[in-house]
Amino acid sequence: MGIGVFILAFWLSLGAGPSWAGPVYKLTLEGAISPASARFMIEALERAKGEGAECLVIELDTPGGLMESMRSVVKAFLNAEVPVVVFVYPKGGRAGSAGVFITLAAHIAAMAPGTNIGAAHPVMLGGEKVSEEMSDKVVNDAVAYIKAIAERRGRNVQWAEDAVRKSISSTPEEALKAGVIDLIAEDLEDLLSKIDGRKVRLPLGERILHTEGAEVFEIKMSFRDKVLQALCNPNIAYILLILGFYGLIFELSNPGAILPGVIGGICIILALYALQMLPVNYAGLLLILLALGLFIADIKVPSYGMLTLGGIVAMTLGSLMLFKAPGSLLSVSWPVILAAVLTTAAFFLFAIGMAIKARFAKPVSGREGLVGERGVARTPLDPFGTILVHGELWQAWSEEPVVEGEEVEVLAVEGLKLKVRKVKS
């Protein structure tokens, strides 16, 4: 009996042994940290906990993202009941801005060779300038937050502060030496081998990881998550918004076309869904609406392009101001803005040009359309007679005699008679 208790105690002291270990759950996250990607990581963490995973490995490659989305992920990591391992991977990847906070919040932080971590200074979306006081508030808040995370995980607090205040960035070797990360690994297999046997602190106590040779179960984004992730891209949201307005304008201009209205309505709804997940500046949205109104008005009102010029300016400014958030890299790219503005301007300039051309064009129907046309005298004109123009017989008169069969040109329409002259050969 005593020997059995001793063996059991010894077994427990080893951390329950590898045979008790669960599978390793892994997910890959590339791109900006958005509401959709944050939800994906949090749901994966909950799934790993519910299914008894040994740990959750997140292969991370991000330039940053929304501060609010990052905070929700960090909060989940700090309270996780399953060990979280953030692996900056693949080679050439990075953990920038919001990615720094997420990496530091993990129980184990690792990097692949050729990656980098840092540059966590908050920035205003689209490069928007803010007052020095507001900038200090944003920076100080981010500093306090990242220091708290570093202290909680036993990492280099001074480096964490410098990453925010001075935007420093480190290689894997520098980060390991500075105590920012725990290890450097070539790939997932090497990572699982190196973290095997490590202790991590969870809310319920310490836990020893048994990951070497463990079964790896990859959690992939569902189709729904991929769609939401795509919609969270400001470029996609912006394009959907512009396409939606185009569709509605075409439908209103040509009632009954149906297809433009249907496509426009779908794009508008998707754009609104995306905008409610992103930090929208409604002044920018109103400027875009104003621009489209000016474009349409220039077709109806003879401003000779002045309204279109105002629309181009309003649309450009509105596009730059559409999103607003401190500490975020989410913005509409310049090529997309230029393409949208120039395409819209070109279309409406073409429409305006056609409208002006139509306004000053010579009439081609009705009585006015007969002026300048040529016909043939069906009877002698001396001075009155009959001519054939446009396949119709008209009463006509001429100041000079015209012989039957001679070609004549219409000079004016006078009531139901045409004034003509003989065409000189």
C-alpha cells in the first residue's frame, strides 16, 4: 500500500505524464487584428478549453490592428484556463503594433528566425493629426496597459514601454536576450519540442506542458469567419459602399432596371454591416454622400463642372476621414481611394459632357430637325409648290424659281410651310 502511494505521488510530481496530455490546437492568423479575427481567436480558445486541449498555439503574422479588438484578445489570454502559445511565424513575419500586446500576453511567446517584434506606438488612422494632449493620453494609456501585461507574464517591462513610446523593434535573438520572448523555434514541430516540460501559470494553478509528439489539431476559419474577416478590411468596406451608391443611382435613373438596384442594395447592406464593426468617422461618411449628391446635381444643373470639382474634393476628403481609431493600421489605401475617386469623376464628367453636348446639339427630330435638310421638288416652286423631305411631302416656297426634280435645302419652318432654296450644283 505504501509503495503504491509513493509511486502515485511520484507520478503526479512529474505532471501526470505525457500519456495524459491532450492534443495541441493550432490556428494561423495573418493580417490586421480586426473584430472578426479577435472573435476567431477567442472562440478557438474557448473550444480548446472545452475539448481538453493541451495548449493553443497561434501562429501570428500581423502589422497590428484595432486597439479594442486587441484588448479583447489580451483579456481572454490573461484569463485563459488553457495555455496559450503565440508563435511569430513564418520566417519574414512580424508582430507589430497590436500584435506586440497579444504576443506578450501569451503564456509562452516564441518567434521564428527572420521575424521581428515591436513598433507598438499608437497611430491615428489615415495619419490624422491630433492635439499633443490627446496623443499623450493615447500613448500613456497604451504604455500602462503593455507594462501591466509584461509584469503579469514576467517579461521585460522597460522594453515593452520603449516599444510603445519609442517604437523600437527587435529581432528574435534581441527579443530573447532582452527577456521579451521565451524561445526561438524553426517551425511548429521544433516549437512543440522546446516547450515540452515547461511550466505555465493558469488561474487554477501551475501546469506542465506535454507537447512533444502530441497530436496537432488545426482550427481553421469557417466560411462565415472568412467573410467577416474580409468585410472588416476597410478597402472592401469602402468599395462595397461606393458600389452600393452606384447601383442605387443607376436604379433611380432608370426605374425598372432591377439588377442595379438589387446589387446596390446588397452592397449597401454589406457595407453598413462592415462599418458597424469598424471605427467609422461619420463626418467622412457624410462627405462621401455629399460628393455623390454634387456629382448627380452637376448632371441636372448647368454648373459646367464646378459641382463635379467640389464632388471630387469632398469624396477625397471623406475617403481619408472615413475611419478613425488611435493605435490602428486599418485604413483605406491610397490606390483604392484614387481609383474610386477618379473612376467616379470620370463617369460623371462623361455624363456631364454628354448632357452639355445634347443641350447644344442640333435637333434631329420635329420641325427644327428639318432645317438644313435637303429634299427634292415634286412640283415647280414659283414661288409655292411641294417638296419631298424625310420621305414626307411638304408645302414649300422659294424666293427663286425651282424646277421639278431639282434638289432644295430647307432654310426655315414657317407654320406648315418650309422656306427653301435651290441647291447650287
